[in-house]
Amino acid sequence: MDDGLDFLDIITLLGFIISVENLKENLGQSDKQDLQRDLSEKADKILGEIHSHLEAQDKKIDLIMEKLNEKN
């Protein structure tokens, strides 16, 4: 038995290194997808709040316009 690395040991080591790199890449992609999903959800919430605020402002403007028309 030889104490050095033989061809199969080197192939096994290379396979392990490639597997670790693939795992890192997959985790990186998963993190990116999670971040994009989170940002999208937050953007949707913010846009919903803006829309609600604008609707409330429209109602206030309509009420002001009605009051002004009543006085004329």
C-alpha cells in the first residue's frame, strides 16, 4: 500500500471540491431568490399603501370640490 495519493484519491478529492463549489453556487442562487421575493413583497406592500393613501386623498379632494360647488 502506497502512502501517497493515487489517481483515484485525486479524482475523489476533485469531485469533493466541485461538489462544495456547486453547493455554494446553489446556496447563493437560493439567497438571491429569497432576497428578490422579499423585495417584491415589500414593494407590493408599499405600492398598496401608496394606492390607499392616494384614494383617501382623492376622496378628500372630491369632498372639498363638493363644498366649494355648494357655496357657488
